[in-house]
Amino acid sequence: NVLNTPDRTINDVMEYINQHFGDVSLDEVSQKFNYNKNYLGNKLKQSTGMSFGELLDRKRLLTAESLLLDTNWTTDKIAEHLGYQNTSSLFRLFKNRLGITPTTFRKNHHGELN
């Protein structure tokens, strides 16, 4: 089946992750696409250079950055939109990836066009 080549499947999986990043797990994605969880995790890493968790963090970070710059949403509301139970997860994501808090990011980039 031409539509079910590995590259096509990975593209579909990536699209699914990008659309459902707020409430998605590797278990859910592997079931949806009928793959073993470990196999799919390995294929994602092989195809993108990132693990499922890293892909999810990247999507959440990019979305959070946009929301911080383009809205006046609170960090609580942004964290909730991203699927986090509390803001500490959002702050941890920013500290780990950017070395700053979401509040500092917003302050540093205020007025920049996205």
C-alpha cells in the first residue's frame, strides 16, 4: 500500500501529535496507528532525531511562545491549553529548554512580531 509507507506514516503521526499535543500519549498514538509503542517510538526517533517526549515538548514550547507573544493569556491559561495540570510543568519546560521562565520570555520578547 503506497499510502502506508514508513515516511507517510511518520508524517501522519507527526500531524496527529501536532493537532492533539494537549492530551496525547505514545500509547494512544501507537494504538491509533496500529503500531507497537516501542516500535513507533524508535521510528519517530530514527525519522526526526527526537523522542516522542521531545517532539511533544517542542510543540508545546512553540505553542506557548506564540501564546505568550500573541495573547494576554495568563501562564495558568497557557499551561491548561498545553495539557499541563499546573503551571509548574510550563515553567519547568521553559527553564529546561530556554533557561528562563515564561514570564521572562514574554517580557524579553514583548512587542516582537511572531
